[in-house]
Amino acid sequence: MFFFVFSQGEKSNGNLSSEVVEEKQANGYAALQAKEVYVAGVKIFYGSQTGTARRFAKGLAEAVISLNLPVEVISMGDYDPDDCLAEETTSRNICVFLVATYTDGQPTESAAWFCKWLEETANDFRFGKTYLKGLRYAVFGLGNSVYVDHYNTVGRNIDRWLWMLSASRIMTRAEGDCNVAQSKHGSIEADFEAWKTKFLSCLQALCRGERKPCSGKCKKGKCKSQGKQSKESSDHEHGASEYENAELVETTSEEEADAEEVGGTNSVIDVEDLGNVMSHMKKRERELEEGHVGTSLSGETAGRKEAGEKREMITCSSERRYKLIGSHSGVKLCRWTKSMLRGRGGCYKHTFYGIESHRCMEATPSLACANKCVFCWRHHTNPVGTEWRWKMDQPEMILQEAIENHQNMIKQFKGVAGVKADRFEEAMTAKHCALSLVGEPIMYPEINRFLKLLHQFPDEIRNLEPVTQLYVSVDASTKESLKRIDRPLFKDFWQRFLDSLKALSEKQQRTVYRLTLVKAWNVDELRAYADLVSLGKPDFIEVKVSCTSASSLTMANVPWHEEVVRFVQELVELIPDYEIACEHEHSNCLLIAHKKFKVDGEWCTWINYERFQELVREHERSGGSKTFTAADYTARTPHWALFGSSQRGFDPLDVRYQRKSKAKDISGC
């Protein structure tokens, strides 16, 4: 909970009493004129899961402070509405609610109790329909229109429940959209900034007493203000946009559907509203004639952009931690690249497959993803979608800039203490590209062209050109647990997932299942995991752990290494064609390999890159008729990488850097 307080002297609670004025006059003080205070302060309530609503709340608080108003920022998880909310009916505060919609249209964990209480109160006759009469509020919802069935459900519900209890909204509810392609202003940050500007303007008008109080005779979301208006004021009101017009007066009526607001065929229009309706209809006709009207996933008219125009995927919010390429790609220097430059060891892919971490370029041609996994370390800041709907950059440009950016980041380590000169020179030439930085690379429409230059998508997997190693994330083994963990966008996510695994079994190159264990989420379904292995028949199964601050997951959800080993041993007992091959204790990760990679009693899980490149060139020269399999480019796995070795997967050519902390180390994941 954060508190921002600006001193307001004695006038924070309304009128000075006549007794106080008379007393000061009697004591010789100058006569004081009682001045009515229309707004005592602002309380900002937020319900956040990944921190966005919290960040917006703090930004709004700073803006309110600049208006010399007291402000309080409150997490809904720290607030008891049963004890405190009714007090706001007489406090003269403005209550602002910044609320995000989480999985399946549910509130975030911090806002769950507040929403439950408010819903029950709004539908409980014992409280009465005027329980919150006098409370003034505004709502800004945070959502993603890709989840069309649940878009901004929580914000809409809170707005409706407050209205049902006779609270007065000071302006129309606004909705921010994480879906860049459909966001009204191009990003959820821009949506919020536009709303914040209107809110501050509204707040200043309230402080001056210029806003009309609700008369209590609201109809269809419109409030009839008392008294007469000047012709100039009336003309301005009727000429305003629909959004601005809805903010001219406070209202306790829920706004109706868009069709009713513009006078649908089945609606009855009050004479007072006729000017607004005609203005709105004429504006829409002009936009249609000029070709500037589009429709968003939520059904809103988007008169802000030309029909068919595609937005760039990247917004200012995406520019975190990555070197951005064009409008939808990125490259990043992995912490293991830095480690191997210093001779401190490589990541588990070095142990399992012989990939040199300092010569690995981590990149993606698509920052967008089709899931919002609970354990995602990207904090859900990247775009999501079920199909490509953004402007597209050419693969040649992406590859060239990826290499240039990667080399520029490597150059920063020249002369740095501990960096080995020979590895620095080797790192300038990337030998391996891991398309695993963020997002779903296979969504990129030109992925095959990109691969030639260098799991929810079964058709794309079947058509994919040969790659060194093809991964599919297997985050859960049942439909129910996959929905809880991945929060997929596709309604037919389970069938698509199974089809992706079947498509994987048809690929002749190396294929990998990646299992991410989350304690108390997906570690108790061994038999179901075994069934999925028989479906996709992968060459390898990586079993690893993950943790993030972007959800309720904590270190308690991260299994210890011995727990991961036990899980893998039990799983191997159910899949007779597989054995445990490698271990990387530092990353808390193990590799299960198909027995066909055990040749004459020796594991061959490493990749022969030179041989792979030769096979790819032969494949291309033959027009695709000459194929090859995973067995054609294997290399022997060194002893130190094998499960049970004393090195536990750490390359003896390097020197392990031991941290002082003995906490779980998941940094290699």
C-alpha cells in the first residue's frame, strides 16, 4: 500500500462550520468565508497480477499530487471493503479502480475478495440499493481483446456492481487493451495515458464545482442535469464525441450497448438525446465514406485507422531487455553466453548437445505468443495472438540485424576482466541460433525462408524445413492442467496440442519435448505424461524447472534437484524405450533420450554441426527429395555430461563460479 499526501490545511473535510467562523470572529480574527470543498482527495484502488495496474496506479497518483490533492494508492488485497468502502459515501473522495482481468475472466488474486464482496453486496437485498449512494468513482479496466469472451470482464463487473449500489460514476468506464493490433491508441500504456488525461480534466472540473450532480433520474446511461444550459454549452455538448459527451455529468446509470446509444432500430430516443445521436451518425457516415472505420475484437468501431492497415507489433512496453529488430523481432545476450566467455561454464544445452554457449545467438522472429503461461519469465509483456496480424519484416533484414546486434553486444566484453581472448574471438561468429528468446517463432509467416538463411501450430510444424532440433513445450499432461498453466488463446487448444505432438512424430530431424515442472501444478500426472510421449515419440525429453514473479508462483513451486531426479526416474519406468542420458545440476535439468541414441553402449546426444550443414545443402540441392534423419548427424556425448558422473554436467575445461547464496539456482533455465 502506498500513501501520497499533500497538505491541504483545514479544508480537507468540507465546509468550515459556522461555529468555527463565529469563534474566530469573536477572538479578533479576520472574518473567514466558508468555502465548499467538492473533492477532498483521491483514492486509487488497483488489482494487479503482473504489476501493470500497480504501475498505472503510481503514475496516476503522481499526476493527482500535481493538482495539490491528497491521494492514496491501495492494493485491493490489503483493503477490507466490508469495513471501509461505505465510508467513501460521505468522504467527498473520488475512488478510482484500476483492475486487470485474469484467466477465464476472473479477477487477479489481489482483487478476488474485493470483487466477491462487491458482487454479493450488489445482489443482497439486506444492504439495499442505495448502500453506496454518494460514492463517486471511475473505472479503468486492463484486458486483452484476444481473449474475446472475457475481455475486460472484471472492469465491467465492478462498474456495474457499484452502479447497482447507487454509486455515481464521474466518467464513462474506459478499457485498456494489451492487444496492440486492436488497442484504440496502439498499446495499453497509450490507452491509459489517454484516459488519464481525461480523468485529470474531469477531476479539475469537479474541484471547481463545475460538474453537475446526478439528479437520480437517469435513463439508459444518460444523466439529466438540473437547470438550463446556455446555447453555447448545449452546442458544445451535442458536438462532442460520444466518449467525451458521456463524461459531461456524473451518472449512476449503467451505459447501454453501443447500438442503443446511437439509436438502434429497437430503441426509443429521448428528444434531449436526438442531437447526440445525429452527430454520432453523421460522424460514422463520414468515416465510412473515407474508409477509416474498422471493427475491433470487442466489437468497438475503430475510426482511428484505415481499413486493412496493420500495426507494428512492438510498442514502447516491448522494449525491455531485448535488442529489437524491425517491428516484431529481437535478440538478447544470454547469461550463459557471458559465463562461457569467462570460462565459467555453459548452459544445459552445452552439456546435452555440445552447443557452445558463447557461440549461441538467442533470438526470435516473433515476439508474439499464443499462450500466457503462469511460469513465463517474460512477465507477459510480449503480445499474444492466434494468428499473424501485424506488419511483417523480411527475413533477410531480420537475420542481418540479429547478427549485427549480437556481435555488438559481444564487443562490449572486449577487455573485460576474466573474458578469455580466444573465446571472445570465437563468439564473434555465431555457430548456433536458438529461436527461444520469447514468443512463438513458428508464427512468423516467413519462418521457412528465415530458417534457410540461417506447439499450437500443427500444420506449420509439418511444413517446417529441416532444423537442427525442433522443440515442443509440454507444460502439462491433461487438458485441465494445460489450461491452468498455459492459459492458451485457442478454444480448441487441447486438440491442437495433440495434433502438434503427432506432427512432431513425423519429423525426421531431432525432436524434443520440453517439460517444465511446477510443484503443485503438474508433477503428479506421470501416466498421462507417458501417454503423450508415446504420441509424439520425441528423440529427447528435457525436464527442467522455472519460476517467475509474474504470477502466484514462488520458490515453493520450484522443485529441488533431487525431486526432479526422482520425477525423471519414475517417468522413465513408464516409457521403456527411453533412459536418462545427461544431467546439468547447475540448471536443475535432466535429459531423457531415446535408446536409439545409445550406440554400442555409448550415448550420442551431441550434434555434429558440420555434418548437419552438409546434409541440409544436399537436401536443398535435391529439391527436397533427399532426406536425412537425426541419426545422421550425431556425435558422442562426453563422460562429464552423462547422468551419474562426478562433474554433474559441468565441463571440466571451465571453472565453476560458486555463489555465496545456497538458495535454489534456476538461472540456467
